[in-house]
Amino acid sequence: MKRTMRDVSPVSPKRAKENRPLWTLLALMLVPMLASCQNDPYVVKTTNGYVRGFDEEGTMAFKGIPYAHAERCLPPAPVAKWDTVMDCTEWGPQSLQSGRVQRGSAEDCCVLNVWTTDTKGKKPVMFWCHGGGFDSGTSAWNPGMGLAKKDVVVVSINHRLNIIGFLDLSATGDPKYKYSGNVGMMDAVKALEWVRDNISKFGGDPDNVTIFGESGGGGKVGTLMCMPSAKGLYHKAIIMSGTILNVNNKSMTEELGLAVLDELGIPHSEPDRIKDVPYDKLYQAGQRALQAKGLVRTPGTPIMWGFGPVPDGDVLLQQPFQPDFAEISSDIPLIIGSTFNELQRGSYNREMTLEQAKDAVRNTFGDETDAYAAALAKAWPDYIPQDLPSIDNLFRAKTVITADAASASKKASVYNYMFTWKSPSTHVSAHGAELNFCFNTLHLAGRDLPNPSASDLQLADRMAQSWANFAHTGDPNVEGLPHWQPYTKENGECFMFGPEIEIRHNFDRELQEIINRHCFQKLDAFRETGSLK
């Protein structure tokens, strides 16, 4: 990774006087360099210094720009300024996120990327939060050049994840760790502040910012919508397959933080010692503490806990996607949706009989298995038995509840969608299947779509245009497509992005009510007992 930054050490007045000719010479040398920077369209001046980007598929790309400095368990700090041009042509570090330090990862990972087609314009900004829960992931998964060609500026970020982003040490009483349980999301706010202060130099409008994300990124968008410090830094939101519920509460995360110290043999009165613990040992201590507290999450389950954001009444007012979705964000126009199958890939046996399909879901739906099958048939008349075990039962149900809550205030428009396109290789519309469509990067889809058809390319163009139109005006409608009306609980309007683009109304509420009753029992039990064991 290239970084050209010059460290400047303080000098005494006497030494400075002795070296005055040298400083004069250096200043004269800098004048033509700075002049050339001003004439180079790929060099942009930020509040911290000049950055140099490059051409990426017809866009101007800038990668790995530092927006904050991160120290373990502390809120993000300002970045030191640099006095030469920083080369921003390669991805910056991603967050540490497994039991070992991986190549290209670091604790100080607060970097962002920008794609634009014109640094002199004033385009809407689309601020991307990557997926991977609050545990893993990188902005490099979803490059923004395809979407940027829709007359928007795309920004994506890396920030601290898992134990380095969400280890709550506030119970130690040390005031510097008061917000340690939320520093990973405080990073995201700091990135939005960078957008406010710098994005106009890249052709973006700081007063027209849409935050969007998929999976864990959608969860981060919902979390930002519950953070007072983010208020005013964004103006619209898109939540894609992001409504898995984070049930962390303050007592849970405080106990977990102390348990990590215990695993490391660090007295609760000496939390600063955690800064000297190698990352692999810290991570393993965190895993042992999670196990001891019964907080190890099984991927694919509908709720999250452990190392993730926690409501503290200050940084984070509440968890998102509850029936009382944050009043603080009720004035934010919102698109929210999911895919047909999500994580429930179920069986690939397309010859499965109806009885075999019912047997496959009986453990989940029990005495309501027949009712579940009937509700599915009512919602999707052309369904096949394989759909019973493979249709999404994690995201759509809570998406509908969130859309109901968000639209109830009538302060801003809410739009609901479902992505129904199915991969020709897997025959499902899986979790994340829509990403290369909304980013208009089907050439990066890989084995899921090695040879995009004309209809695939058209769907990607239309979906990316819809997202961009929403960023421009708050209205996602695209010329030539069915008119997409704002969602209400009464109309239940859902825009279907798939081989057949259509609009349906209240078509699956009965199905989602059954799913809610049977797939979220552990969440209901937690709310009653406060325990996940």
C-alpha cells in the first residue's frame, strides 16, 4: 500500500534561523509541485492534505483516504495533516476481524474511498456501509464506479469491527472508556463528518447524502438512524436485507467487557493494560468470554448480540428495527427491502415433493406447517415445493414491521422492495444477490452470473438508476417502469426487482405473521427474561 507522507519534527528558533536558506529553497521547490497539483484533475485537496486518485473504468477513484485515527477502545481521533501528495490508488487497511492479523488489515483502519465522474459538480452523495454484520467485511467488496456513473458520488468506508470496535469497558469506571462499546459506529459518524467537510472537493453535495448498506451494512444504516451525532450528516437512507435484530443491552455488554478483562488477567481497575495485548490474544479472550456468557451467535439466526453496538442513551439511543423505530430519524426518506431467499437457501432439490418440503420445515413451524404452506401458496401462486424450506424467514418479516413503523409517522416517504432475480447457478435469490445490480457491476458478479444476459444488464441499469434517483430527489421512480408509490401499512406496496418488474400490494402479510410467530421465539424469550441461554 503506497502512502507518501512526510513527518515534520519540531525545531528550535535558533536552528530554524540557521536553516533559513534551506527552508526558503524547499518552499521554492514546493511552489511548482503545488501548482502542478492544482492542474492535475486526479489530485484533490482535502482538509488534511492533497490526495491523488486514478481512473477506474471511466471514473475518478480515490482509495484509502484516512478520515480518522483509531486507538484501541477509544473514540476516533483527528488525522494528522500531511504536507505532500498522498497516493490513494490502492485499497486501505480493513478492520482486524478474525483470530489472526490478516494481510491488509489493521486496528487503525479508518479509511474511505470515493468514486466520482466530475470533481467540479455538485452531485448527491451515496455513503456505503459494507456488510459482514458488525464482525467482518471490507469496503473493497463493493467498488463504486458503476453506480458513480449514474451522476452520484459514491463513498465507502472501513471502520473498526468486532472486539476492537465494540468492547465495552465502561463498567471499569475509567471515563476515557465511557463510549468504548460503540467506537466502531462512532467511526462511521466521523466518516460522515469527513464527507461534510470534504466531499464538495470531489464534486459531491454535503447537503444531499444518502446512507445505504446491505446485510450488516443495512444494520449499520439503521444504527446511524438512532445516533444523535449522525443527525444532519445524512438526508436519506436505504436499508438492504439489514433487519436482523441486535439485542445488546448495556448490562450485557458491560458484563462481557469485564469478562474479557478477566480472561486476560487484567484487573478491572487497570483497563489501560488492554492496549498492550496482542490482537490474537485479545480476540481469543473475547471468544472465550462470549462462550462463557452464552453469547456465541450462530450465523443465519435472526438476532445478533455480543460485540456490536449497544444503546447507552447518549451515543446510541436505541437499537433499530423495533416497533418503535427511532423518532429521531422519522423525517428521513427510506427505501427498505430484502431478497426472496436471503440466507435460507434450503434444498436445491427442485424435484422435492410438497410433503417432503413440509417435513423440512416442520421443526420450525410445528402445528402451523400446513398454514405456512397455504400462506406461501397464497402469496406466491406459482411457487414450487422447494420454496417452502428456502424462502426467506429472517429479513422480510422484520422489514415489513419496520416499514409499518417508519411510515406511521407520515413525516417522510418509505419505499419497500423485494429482489426476486434468481442466480442461474443456484436457482435462488440469495443474501447479497442484488449487490452487483444496484452497484451496476455485473461484470464483477463471478460464478453466480458469469455471462450476464441483456435482461440482467437492463435490470442492473434500472436498479442502479432507481437508487441514484432516490439519492437525487428522494423519489426512486425510473422512467418506463411501473410507478412506485410510498409504502403504508394499508397499501402494503412492494416493488419487485426481478425478471418481471411489477408492484404488489399486501400480498404476504399473513405469511410474514406466521414467520414472526415461529422464527423469533428466542428474541421474545430474551425480552421477557433478559437471557439468551
